[in-house]
Amino acid sequence: RHFFATIVSSEFKGLTRIKRHQRVYAALGERMREEIHALSMKTLTPEEWQP
């Protein structure tokens, strides 16, 4: 399964894009291995979010 997600969180403030993605992967845990084949994501802070 392939997914695209835009994730907005104040937790991303001061983090590189790679660190932001690592936090998302950690939150998804086993689902990344078992249920999700590919995940494209845009990770933003609330200040970076442009709806």
C-alpha cells in the first residue's frame, strides 16, 4: 500500500527533514513493516503550514 501524508506538528520545530521522518516512522512502528509499503510525507511545523 502506498500513502501520502502531510503531517503538521510543533514537535518538528528545529528538526531536519530526516529527523522529522524518523519520528513519524517511530510513531507508526510495526505498521511500517507490515501494513505500509511506501509512505511519502511532507512534515511541517504549524508556522510552515500553508493550507
